[in-house]
Amino acid sequence: MSKRVFWIVLDSVGCGEAPDAAAFGDAGCDTLGTCVRSGLLDAPNLTKLGLFNIEGTSFRDPKEDVTGCYCRMQEQSFGKDTTVGHWEMAGMTSLTPLPTYPDGFPQEILDKIKEATGRDILCNKPYSGTEVIKDYGREHVETGALIVYTSADSVLQIAAHEDIVPIEELYDICHKAREIMQGEHGVGRIIARPFEGEWPYKRTVRRHDYSLQPARETVLDALKDAGYVNIGVGKIKDIFAGKSVMVSYPNKGNDANMERTIDVAKSDFEGLCYVNLVDTDMIYGHRRDVPAYTKAINDFDVQLGTLMKELRADDMIMITADHGCDPGFTGTDHTREYVPCLIYGKNLRKGVDLGTRNTFADQAATIGEYFGLSYRGDGESFLADIKE
């Protein structure tokens, strides 16, 4: 029977401050702990897979008859953003930090973007994505100038109203910015941030990320080279700059992305279905909206139950996160946290405590071994611990 892995990233759903959280200004952060303590979390499927059995978490409350295997993972990459988080879980740690711009981008970069796009630039500061369109949106609509901003992460973001800058033009502008931001200015992502409507404006789901390609081989490359298919749902193709993602279903929001994943599970393929669910991070985490963040996890849990009914004998599901974004924490940025990892398969062992793993890359190593590949990347496989 063909093997399939459904690898689901609950974007930003960390499970407590990492040992080096203070160095990132994040001492005391705890994304899942915040959701649990809100009293609003209702996630029976995640609970059954072992969420409350994970060691070292503030919300640990061990349950009996757990059907999954579980652990928490510490990030080794220097960063707390989507790009390096996904790269590490796919087998490649990033020990050299990607460039950040706490004081905005240098004039030479702005000049190149203006020359390439023919449009002036507004803002050029670290900013909340929702606040920046409130503060600069009207001027953008009046002048056509691009809203260029950044965050604590290695990103250059360009916001534009879809009636002023058509979506394909915004994508082309971001593609040009990606070509400019290389070498010493090689930020992890260029992000198109379209918005619409009247002030106060609303961001649309037509966001698009333009990432750097991973500098080394990932488990996606190894799977493709071995003849398996890699299916990306949500931002996955963007995060890996298209490298070794053969089929892609772009982000349409968590509900639609999970519906697509369930449809994929009903189809015949052999390989990996890699899913990013970004709403927890993009819509609720950065806005520090605890009730909505928690509800997004609850809604996912319902769809997870549907997905699990479609799993076949040799399927494996792996649920994790790429960083934290504690909705109860100060500020609006990502938070440096451990991430959970829950693993389930009908032919896998039940209730195995895998402890604390030293790197996200153990996931890639395990997936590689599951498919019979030699690839281990920067991780160590735990497949032997979870196999019957």
C-alpha cells in the first residue's frame, strides 16, 4: 500500500517560551498556554493525540488512552519567523540570522524599488500590518505610492489597495523587490499585502510570499528525487520558493485549506501533503486576539476529526508549528517558543512520549526514514520509537 504523510503546520501555535526566549525579548511567552487559560479551548482531537501530555508545558494535564505520539521541539535556527521555522522542520537549520531592519530599509534599497516599479514609497518602518493600512492607506489611495514596511522578522512587506494597484501588478512589484533583496539584503520573505474596501481597510486573502530558496537540500528535495509527489496547501509553495513543490493549492484561509486537505486525503497519491494554516498567526496572533485565536484552533480540531476518518492504513499525520505568536503577550510580533509535535497513524504506536527534541529537523529525518530514504538533514529520526 502506498505511503502518505499529512504534515500540518498550525502557524505560530507555540507551546511555551524557548530557553533563549529572553534573547529575543520574549521571556514569559506561551501561545498555547494563553489559549488554555482563556477557558475557551475545546480541542478533543488534539487532546486525544496527546496535546496535554507534552512535557514541560504550562498546561500539561496528562490524559489516559492517548492515541498519538507527542513531544515538544526546540528551534536551533537563529530566528522566529515562518521561513526559518519551515526550513528547519524540513531538515535545514539556519544558524546565520537573516537580515532585519528595525530602522527601516536603507535609501539605496528604496531607490531601487522606486526605479523598478515607477511608484513612490510610504512608511518604511516596522509596523503592524493592520495598523499600517489604517495610518497610510488613505495617502496610498490618493497618491498611488506603495506602503513598504517591515517587522521584527526578516521581511519586506508591500501593501496596496487592489483598486489602486491591481493584484497582478502588486505581485510583479514584489517579484522585482525579491530580485533586489539578495545578498546582504536577502530577507527571508517579500510579502504582497493587498487590501480592499473603504477606510478602515481590510486585508484580503490574496497575500503572496516571495521567499529565498533554501540554501541546502530539504526533505522535499529528497522526496521529489525519489519519485514521490509533494503537495503544498496554503503558503507552502511560497515558503520554499516553489522548490520541489509539485502541486500547489494557494492559501484560501484555514477552513478552505483544511477542506482541500481532506479532498487530497480522498485521492490516490504517494508522498507528502504539506499544509500551512496561517490564520492563527496572520489574522489573530499579531492582533493579539485571544478568543479568535483560540476559536481558530477549535475550528481546526473539528476538521482534523474529519481528516482522520480519511486516513489509510499506511498514512501518517504530523501536526506542529513554526514559531509562536502568543495572543496574550505584549507587542505584535512572533514569539520565540518551543513548538508541539503530534504524530498519529493507524499502524503507529499509541501514547509514546518523545520528550523534548533538540531541533525541528527531527520531523524531516523521521519523514525521510518513513519513506525509506537516506535523507536525515540536520535532524535525528524518531521513527523507531513510534513504529509498532
